[in-house]
Amino acid sequence: MSRNKRLFERAKQVLPGGNTRTTLFVPPAAPYAARGDGAYIIDEDGHQVIDCNNNYTALIHGHRFVPSLEAAYHAMEHGTAFGLPTGFEIELGEMLAKRLPHLDQWRFCNSGTEAVMQAIRIARAATGRDMILRFEGSYHGTSDAVVDSNAPGLPKAIEQSVVTAPVGDFRRTQELFKEFGGQVAGVLIDLMPNRAGLRPSDPTFVRDLQEMTHSAGALLIVDEVITFRSEYGGLQSRYDLQSDLTTLGKVIGGGFPAGAVGGTAEVMSVTDPHLPNSLAWGGTFSANPVTMAAGRAALAAFDRKAISRLNNMGDRIRERLRAAGFECSGSGSLIRLFPDDLTEFWWAAYNKGVLLGTNALVALSTVMSDTDVELIGSRLIEVWNESHHG
């Protein structure tokens, strides 16, 4: 029995279905990572793959990115976490405020899920309203307010405070505003939602949505946990969008757990502990110095030049795949494929040496070379041809 299979048999004894992260589950069981270096991973059986998953877009510089490792180590030499704030969170906050200048102030947490949870609470506290409007099929983490209404374990009461519209559906969104506008605290949108097909939002819809949101006295919450890598100021900068709140995660942690909420000073003031009845914000490891230091190093290296190069790489791969017959969506360094059989395609690509997201997501990293880009395209086309032509 292979080491991967032995590990899975052990995992089933202590983990439901042998799994902690549902997003990593691929039947019958995903291989286990042993080590990663740059753009590559080697699993417990010694099989090497080029990593086009990158921990679901988080590892923008691939594995073992030296500046982040060195920054994390330097921070750890002085202590991994404190019951006091540190200067590291100020530095990362300043960096984010520079990239998103309409969002003056930031608070940190440990994941994108937490960031969205807190952004929703901030919107409710700032407006004195309860309802959230979001879009069907978009993934915003695992909290009650943002999962599908038919999800197991979800209380019926959630339906009274959350309404959903089809992605990009202006007419239905307008109808919901007419019916509930005075109750809506915030509108939550991902401008290119992975779960909903990784298709960029229509600029006209985005403009109209911003107008409807502000006309109703609600706040616009833009989820950039995945899409922040798309532009220097996040994908919203491409739309010239002025969000009231933005949620971040993944790339801002430099390979460590991270989340953040940014907002205007007026909106974020509801979290100011100097003010009466402020929204409490805790989290034992929120803004821990290791994550803050590693994240700052990662973002410093992810400058405009690096973003442009990475986006061009993605455009080249997407163009080549489409020419070979693939249906694919996305923009820049994020690509989504639509094979007939996801599981079969995932395993075929893995066996060819390419690790995808379990939904056939491709997320590139800056450490990939032109040779890597060529390799990704060639191997995926091989899988496609074999599945369609035997």
C-alpha cells in the first residue's frame, strides 16, 4: 500500500471522511503533500507536480518564499504572539491603505471567512440595519450568513436577514432593493466569484449596483479574498469602484493564516474602542507578528511589475487552452476550466504533473517561469485530448 493510502486509512479514524478541508476533497481521497519548493510540490509517494492550486490562490509567490520566511523568522525570534499589539500590524495596515487609498483604516483577523463575518457585523452596526444582500453561488466563507440557504445545519432565521440575487442580474437586484432597500445594511459582492464560474462582473452592473446600494443607504462590501491579486489595488480598482468595506485574505499573509477588513474611517469607527458601544473585535492570533511580517514581505514583492507579468502569464495560458478547445474563464493569473468530469480531469492532470483546484481552478504564482507556463499548457492539453479522443 502506498504511503498516501496508508495516511488516508489513519485519517479516517480521527477525521470525518478522513478530511478537514472539504475544498481539498477529491474522491476517493486526495494525495498528501510532503514538501513544496517554488512552483512545485512533492507528495508522500514522491510524485512531483507543478502547483496550480497554490493553496487556493493564497501562495502568490509559491512555496518557501525566502523574503516571507526570513521576515517570519525574524518576528519569531522576538515572540510569536503577544497580549499586546505590535508595530507589525501598523506596517501592513499602512501598506494596504496605500494600495486601496479610499479605505483609510484596517483591522486584521485570521482568515477570509472571519473577515467577511466581521465586515457584515460592521455594516450592521454602522447602519443600524440587519439585512444583507448577496449573490447566489458566490463563496464568501462558511459563516451562516453567506452559505446557501439549503445548507445543512443552517437556522431558518437566517432567511429573514439575508436575501440573494442571481449573479449579475440587474432586474432581480433592483426588485430586491425596492422590496427591502430600507432594511439592507450591506451588499456583499465578489467581482469575479470562483464558485460562480470565475467570470468578471459586467462593469455596467457594478456601477448600477453601487448606485442602488448607496441610494438605499446601505454599504457596499467587496470581497477581494481571492481577487486582490488581480491588480495593485485589487480587482475593484479595475472598475474604478469605491467600496465602503473590503475583505482580504490569502495573499496578504505570506503563506500564513490571514484576513483583513478595510473601510472608510467613518464606517470603521464602529470598531473604535474609545467610542461608546463599539463593536468588540478579538481573536487570540489576530494581527500576530509572524503573519504580519510575512505578509508585508509578500506584498512588497508583489508590485505592479510582478502583477503585470503574472497576469500576462495567465492570459497566455488561457489563450492557448481556448485554442485547443477548452472552455475556460477568469482573468489574469486566475483561470477556471470546465471539464465534463471534474474528478476524472483532476486526477488525469495530477498524474500528468499538474495540481489543480478540485473545481479545476488554476492559480498561478510569481515563481513560475516561462518553461513552467509552457508545461502547464502542454500537460492540460494532453489531458484534454486524451479525454476527448482516447
